[in-house]
Amino acid sequence: MADAGSPDEDEYRRAERYRTLVEESNDIATVVDTDGTMTYVSPAVTRVLGYEPEELVGDSGYEYVHPDDRERNATAVETVLANPNETETVEVRFRHANESWRWIEATMRNRLDDDTIGGILLNSRDITERKEQQRELRELAGEYEALLNNAEDAIFLVDVDESGDGDAAFQFERLSPAYERQTGITTEEVQGRTPREVFGETEGAELEANYHRCIKAREPVSYEEDLRINEEARIWQTNLAPVATDGEITHLVGITRNVTERVERERRLRRQNERLDEFASVISHDLRNPLNVAQGRAALLEAETESEHIGPLVRSLDRMQAIVEDTLTLARQGETIGETESVSLTDLAGTCWAMVDPDVATIEIADETTFQADRDRLQHVFENLFRNAVEHAGPEVTVRVGRADDDTIYVEDDGPGIPEGKRDAVFEAGHSSTTGGTGFGLTIVKRIVEAHDWEVRITAGTEGGARFEMTELQIPSAD
């Protein structure tokens, strides 16, 4: 059995172990005397601050501290001098060897009575990255605070407490000023309370069901909810997002908008459309069928009998049929479009010109181009524009179709044109300047063009006639 070492040898070994720990540590060990002069600096200072220890020994530590931090540093030294049994921690900026400033967290201990140390012992570490993260977090918190306080949409924060059994409890944490204005509910009234405590058992349970859905999905969810706050705020469109800390969802952030007026408007519009569909069905079945019978009998009568009354009768029945067809087009096709496709201007114009079938009128296709549109709906536009040109400019009119610029196509004629003061009126339903016209043709044009999110305007043609321009089309580049 080996002999135990002497007390002096044991003490030496311990001292060597401590020295090794100090020299290998990433924390800087420094000893300063009562006036701040550094008497010892550990090798870690080279790795952390770029100095060799002997460069600093004998210098005053205060000279390396940022001027704005020296008073705080001196106060900490005075505290440990006056209280030998206490430690003091201070954060200061220390000058790096490359002249930059690094944040240092120094813990001070009074070891003046220690025979080995004989001074104030500082254990320092570089916290520059931590301070930068704190600064970024403060800036981010400031941005979030500004967003919360100035957003027009109502924002609410919910605290999430997930228990071990997989369930979660929710408590309101904060409401934005916009939420408080729109609902009359304040943060003080809901803070720390559950949705059921605030909104009642039924509506609270519905809120919590959406909160659980968000947690389960672990991603934002959107939904529309009925939450009666008052008569003006009953339906809300909500976007809910989870906030995770270390993989655990700790909060929910909700952005909600009062959509009561919009939803009620959509409901009214649906009811109106349903009534319009009923009206269109009545016209289609209950009026058009007897009209067809009357037209057939009028044709037989015209073949069997000569009478001055038959011509006006036939024209009146034809006018009634035109009104029925235009009314159905307005009711069923004027406000919406279906799927769009690439449409050739040349093919579309040719097809529609054949449907109009003028006797001596002429069409010129000035440019070939393609664009995205609902071809079936757009066919009504071109047919009505062609008929309008023939009706107003005469049977020998020349109609020109082309591309004006990157997002505009046009249809123009060489007729008398439309006076500038009357151009807006021609799009109004029932407006007609010709005998026998229904007054719906250009109304249909405007409705279908706007359903494409385009615009239509009337200008003077290159030869003085009427020119209809449709803009905001998606026309591929010539390149």
C-alpha cells in the first residue's frame, strides 16, 4: 500500500488543480487591489478579449471599462469592500484588444484577507451575444406592442396551460385597444378568466373548441364564429396562431374582424339572387313558351292572310322575344363569369360576326392577340357591340376590332359616334336610341366586362364613330 502524501504535497496538488481549472476556464479570473489595479489576469482573457495577461497586469481596470459604465463598476467595488461576506454582480462594457466593446458580466468577491489571492476576485464572462439578443427582443417587443396598440383589427392573447393528460386550459391574457373599442370589453374584465367565464357556457365552449383545434394542428387556423357582443357585432372572422416555447404551446394569438355587416349583406344578396333566379325561371317557362306559340301562330297567319296588321304584330312579338332573351342574359350571366381560358380575338370576333349576320356591313380585324376570359360570356359582349354598330351606323357600316395597347382591346365603327355627354347614359338599363331596341344590349356589355374585373369606356373612333375600349385584360407579352 502506497504511503499517503504529506499535507504540503496534498495542498500543492489542490493548488495545481485549481490553477488548471482557472487557466482552462472560459471565464476570466481577475484579481484587483483596492484602487482597481489588476494584479492577476487568467489566460482566458486572450480567448475572450484578445489581450495577453501580462498586457493588463499593473493597469487600472477602470481604464478598460466604457466611460458610461465606470460609475456602476466603481459602486459594485465599493459594495464588496464594505461587505466582505457578500458578492456583487455587475454588467459593463470592456474594451476588446481590437478596440470594439464587449459586454462582460463580472461577479466580485472580497478576498483581501486571503493569503493566496489578497485582493478583490472577479469572475467574468462575455455576455455580448446575450445582450444583443436582449436588445433584439426589446425591439421586437416594442414592435409587437406598437402593432397591438395600433392595429385596426381586434387582437387578443390567450394563455395556454397544457396539463399532463393532454388537455389544455385557456385564460385571456390581453386585448388590444381595437378589440376593446369594437366590443366594449376591457383587458381588466377578462384577464385571467376562461372563455366560458367571459362569454358563457355555450359560446365559451365553442371558442375553446377552436382553440383546441389550433393546438392540435400546431399551425394557424381560420374560421368564422358567431359571438354575440352586441347588435352591431355578432359575426367574426378569426385567424388564430399558436406560440410555442421550447416546443410547448404557451399562448394563442388571435386576430379577429367584425364581419357582421358583410355577412348580412352577402345573405341579402343570396336572397336577392334566389328571387332573381325565380324571376328568370318565370320568364323562361311561363312567358317564353306562350310567346313562342304566339310567334308561330303569327307566322301561320302571315302565310294565310294579307293584312296591314300582321307586320306590326310580328315585329312586336320579335321585340318581346328580344327583351326576354336580354333579361335572361342579365339575370343569369351579367354579374358573374365562369372559368377563364385563352381566347383568340380573331376567332371570337369571327364567330360573333357570323351570329350577327349583317347583309352588307364589313368587319376588319386590325390585330391578332389572345387574352384570358370567359369565352361564353364574352361572346355576348361582342355580339351586342356588333349589333349596336349596325343599328346605329347603318347596314353598310365598317366595324374594326384590334388591340390598343398592352392591356386594351377595342371595337369601333365608322358611324356617327356617340356624343360625349351621352356616353355614360348608354350603359344604363333600358336606354335605347333606336326604335325597337330593348335598351339592355350595352348594359349587358358593361356587366360582363366588369364581371371580368375589366373596365369599358366609350371614346371617338379613328374615323369619328363610336369606339368601345376594354382595359385591364391579361394579354400575354409579344415577347
